[in-house]
Amino acid sequence: MDKEYYHSLTQCTEQQLEDAYKKYKIIFPYLENEKTVQQISEETKLSIRIIQYWICKFKENGLLGLVRKERCDCGKFKMPDLVQQQIQKVYLENKNISISSIHRRIKKWCEENALAEPSYYQVWSFIGNIPKNLIELAHYGRKHYENKYDLVYLREAKYPNEFWQADHTMLDIEILNAKGQPERPWLTVILDDYSRAIAGFYIDFGAPDTIRTALTLRQAIWRKGDKNWPICGIPETFYTDHGSDYTSQHMEQISADLKMVLSFSRVGVPRGRGKIERFFRTVNMMFLQDLPGYIKNPTSKKLMTLDELIEQFQQFALNTYHYRIHGTTNKRPIEMWNESGFLPNMPESLQSLDLLLLSSAKPRKIHSDGIHFLGLKYMHTNLSAFVGEDVMIRYDPRDIAEIRVFYKGIYLCTAISSTVDGYSIGLKELQAARNKQRRKLKNSVIITTKSVVEHLKIEKDASEKVKQVKPITSKLKRYKNE
């Protein structure tokens, strides 16, 4: 057996890290004094010798000790093909059989057929390399196999931007929120299926929503202004699960406007995301576990802020992840992206992209006193010639002080609400304040949008956080993940 090990986790492939993490989960109960080696051996059907060996290596080098360096002949077994076929046959035909039992059967079979007997380790290694989808099919049946290994799961993109995948996860780390309290943030990430490169990401507190997805997609599509991060362009297909943020009407409008196919997994069956879920495991094993606040290895070190975590993650993504050899493609993500030499399909301008991604569309009618929306009135001199006409409005949910008005697809004007003018008030902020006022007054008076806005203005003035309304292009600078 090869005795050499890597010096850093960054040298390991994702498959090596995944295999090492599986070993760690097996020995974890022993490390926590919850189970004995004997109990783990009985439950996992692994030999005591193997478990003790893993424990020793983990104590010496941590997770790195469980990563075996690949040999030049890795994947090739020095056993006759007939022996390999027999091992696979015995393993696939017997769902809960232990490695020890398989080894005994193979030894007997080899004696009967005058073939050299494989060692226990050879049998164990060979079984570990049997494709997972084949094991699923043999042990759990066709229906289970189809649910897990459908075409979406198996297909591989043939070039960059053919297929993007997006997903969210709550990170296994606590950082300081705005109140100085420990809180776990969420990561939203978009991966290019062909190269496995990161097209965009967003980290923030609170459950993911449509705006967060739109901000991530905006970053993914547009040029980053960093030569070390060339991934950009509109994908042909954007694949997601059936989360409420992705299936919202806003996201459907975005995909139609960008001429991008929006593809979902079946409800309750989040298949096809194995690649992005593997990326999340890589983030845990290679990035988070060495930071203060990692929940699986708590320390007394000072917790990071959101800005610090975002900066560290971007450095990890661009300088470490993009330059690691991927376990499936056997290439570095950044090299796969650059070697294709294709020209990404880009939107006309950043402003046009912002208009699509960071604004919601609603049909409205123009009245003599302007456009009525959210209990507010929006006015502009250009509207007077279109009284009685139906128009489409677009607005930024983060700032409802203004709306953009379109008539038969042609831009008319940007109408302003005099009630909100001069303040940056978001839709969620307005709704929260309205509910707060309603609970406080207990329906003793009629709650109007105007009264709620006036109350918000007083609060903003008192806290010295008055923000003048600015165009969307400059307003984006306030967002941490840009």
C-alpha cells in the first residue's frame, strides 16, 4: 500500500475528500466516546483493524490523515477479471453482506477455481470503487434508481454556460450579525455545469428569497471586473429546485426576458443537484472548518463579521477552488472555462440587466392622479397623455420610491411617489411596518399606507439613516456581495 499522504487538503480531489469524510463519520462516535470500536465494527460490517487504522491516522493528521494519495495505477486491481466479476456479483446480489463475508466466499471460490486469492484489502478497495448508481439499482430497485439517477443527474454539459445550477445552504459557521450576536448565514451559489466554476455567490443572513437569487444571478451573468474571475454570460438553461424563490413569478419573468430556460426538479424530488451539493461539502471540509465559529469545532476565537466571511469566501473560491483538480473532470475549473474559447452571450448593458433582475413587473392603469400601487400614488408629467391606458410598471422591491413605466413595451418615464420621495424604503420594510402598526393600534383606526410611510420616515430621521433616492446603478454599491 502507498504510504504517502498529501500535505494540504487543497491538493486533494473532491472524491478523495468525500471518501475521507465518510471514514470520519464512521469513526466519529468513537472520537466522541459514544461507541466502542467493536460496536462500530458490528454496525458497519468493517473490520476492527480497518477502523483502528483510520482512528490512528485521524489522530495523527486530522481529516488529511484519512485521505489516501492516489497511485499511478489507481483504479486498476491486480486481480484476474474473473475474480473481480465474482466479487461484484456477490456484493450486488447480497444487500447487507459484510466485507469479511465476501472475502471468505471469494477465497473459497478461488480455491475451487484454482485462482489466486485476493487479500481482504483488495476486496475492500474493489467494492469501494463499484459505481454508486449500479449499487443503488442492485440493492434498492429500479424505481429508487430512476428517482435518483435520472437524465438531469447523469447529463454532462458540453460547453460553458450550457447549463447552470443554483442552490442555497445554511453554512455551518456562526458569525456576528448587525446586532453583534452569533448567527449562521446562508450561502447562495451558481455553478457552471461544464467547468464546475463558480459563476456567482451571495452570503447573507435570513432565509433566501427572490431578491437574493436575482442578486446572485446578476453577479453571475455580468463581467466581474476581475481578470481572475472570467465566468460570465447568460446561461442557456438555469436549473434549480422547487423552492418558492425560484418558482416565483418574478423568476419566471426574468428567465423569459433573458431567453433563458428555467428548469426545475420534480416537487419533493430534488434530483440533479449532486454536483452543487458536493460543492457545499467541499466548502465545509476545505473552507469553513479552519475558521473561528465553525459549529462542528467550536473555539474561543473572536467570531468573524459578514464582510470578513464574504472576503474570505471569495478568496477561497477564486484562488483555491478554481485551481484545484476536480475529481470528476480531472481538470481545474478555471482551466476548463478558459480553454473553451467561446464568447459568452451578454445582455446589452448592466442597466438593462438590473432592470430585469432587480425589479418586479406589474400591470397597472394610469388614472388622472397618477398610477396607484401599494397604496401610494406615483406621478410624472409624461403620464397625462396616457390617462386610462394600461401600462406595465417595474419596481425595485428594495426601494419603492419610484417605478419605471412601460407602454406597449416602450419606456415612458420613471414616476415618483411624493409620499416616499427622498427616502429609501423597501417593500418588505413597508409591509413589516404596516403589520407592526396594525398590531399596535389593534384596528382602533384605519391603517393607511401614507401613515405607515410617515412613521417610517420619523424612525429613519431619528436614527440618522436618511438615504436619498438614487438610480439603481449606484444604489447597488450598498450591497455587500458586489
